[in-house]
Amino acid sequence: MNEPTKGKTYPWKKQKKAYDEALKYVYNRKQGTVTSFKTPWDKLNDAGVNGLEWHSMTVIGGRPGTGKTLIKDQIIRESFEHNKGHTINILEFSLEMVARASKVREFSSVLGKPYKYICSAYEDNKLSKEDFDKLYAHSKKMCDADNYPVDIVETAPTVTQFINIIKQYMEKDSTMHQTTNKNGEKTTVKTYVNTIVTLDHSLLLKLSSNERTKTDMLYNLGEAITALKRIYPIAFIILSQLGRHVESPERNENGKYGNYILETDLFGGDALMQHADMVIGINRPAKKNIKFYGPNKIQIADESVLAWHFIKCRSGNTRLSFFKAEFEKMEVSEMDTPPMQQNLSTT
């Protein structure tokens, strides 16, 4: 409730307050005291507001094997490097992959060597002592909670439990301080630490007693995140599945518009779409034997090429961008848009 008047409260606020909040926000951004969260990729940052704004939700959707978790892991791994000088907490809901496996994938990126090498799966090429020592040193550095505050939830919660965990997490580092307005009146204000919350992935949350389907749960999740991001300076990164229909043969013929990931492809449709500030659909065309992608017949060189469809950008323009998934090193890098092939058969 807002605007107390003679003992009463109302469910609205004067537009002056909204103007005051907006002016304060743009002034603080101008002064550099408020910034967005920088990701490892300029293309993603440009699709946002020079990064992902706090109090926002980004949904990354894709079929299995398109690199969703790879993208999320790299964002977390490089978050402190790309946001130096800023205090950030990270809370991961790692529901698809055990935390240990995620860290072994990180080791692969640290050494720039295959996951199987890290796990000594090659009989004639076991993990060397020198490389193990590098991983030990990396682990020791990353376990410094003051410099790398990352926490992990591995047990799948319901949406209600998800809300309660986040509230508990945000409140634990909150601080109280007093401010004085221009009339000399003092007010006590609570501040929170900017926090990245990742969910891998949305369909793995448990159903509660009042939810009959996964779609019901996703609608509740979207509403919950919208409520949470109004209160807390959180940038949510939610991984989601696409519907199976994107695997149909007619969607994967060379050079067809159906190659593209559309907003209707996101599992649950509007359940998350309407609440999201950015929605990205990830496709890996060569995995489906697509050599000429979309109606412009963009040439796909190999299975490393990822097409990122920025389906919804609340603060920017929708677009199609290309990236390269280096699965051997567990990294994703930007690449130029491949050339378009004109006047060729699409068969």
C-alpha cells in the first residue's frame, strides 16, 4: 500500500513518486553509481542496457544440447572479472546437474582441455600432476567467499520454497541505514546486495499441491519472480526448455523460416514470456543437419555455431546473433554473422 493519508493507505501512488524514482535512477546511472551486470559477451550486453539490469529476468530457452547450461556457467564463472569493483552475490539453483559436475566443467575451461581429460578418461593421457595443481589453486582461489560469493541449491524446491529461499538469501546480507530528506526528516532504509539468481532449469521445480501441471507451475514462477524483482536488486537468469515441435522435420528443412526459434516455441508459452525482460531462444542448426539457416540461407559451417534469437528485449531491439560453442573447453565465444548463400537449392 502507498500514500498514507490520515491513517489510511491506498493501493496506488502518485505519479510524482514514479518520476522521482525514474530521475534518481537515470541520474545515478549518469554518475556511474548504478550500473548493469556485465556478461562475457558484448552482443548480449548490447541487447540489454549495457548488460543485464538489476530487478530483471532473462529467460534462455533451448532444446537439450544447445548450450544453455554452458552459457549460464560462463556467465557465473566470469561475473567477477567483468564486474570488478562491484559487490555481487550469486545464488545458483542447480537442479539439472550436480554441483560437482558443474565445477568439473569449469575445470575444463580453466585448463582449456576436454572434460574427459579432466576426468582421466583417456588411458594414454591422464590428468597430469601439473594440471591437477592448477585446478587445486583455482579451487582455493574461488573458495574465497569474500571475493567469490557463490552459493548453490541442489534440491528442487516448489515455487513457494523458491520464494522463501530467495527471501532468506537476500535478507542475510541486508543492511539498515538512515537517510535525511530535504525537510530534515530521517528515514530508515534497508539495502540489499545486488544478486544474480540462476535457475537450471525451470521445469525441474517441483509441483505444489495446488498445481496440476508444469504450465501451472510456470505461471506461478513467473508471477513470483515479478514480485521478487520488484523488491530485491536481483537479475534472474532462467533456463527453460523449448517444446518438442521444434524438432519436427518441416521446421528443420534447409533455408526455411521455421528454422528460427519463435516466442511460441518456449515451453509454457506466455507463462514466462509475459514476465521476462529478455527472452533468448538458442538453436544449434548443424545438430539438425541444417546447412543454410532461415530464409536468408545463412551458411552454417559446423556444429559449434549457435544461433541466438533475441525474441524479446524490453529495453532494446530484437535480433539474431551468432556465437560459437567450444564444447571441448566449455566456453562460448562471439562470432560474426556467417555469409548468406543466395540462389541455392534448399535441399
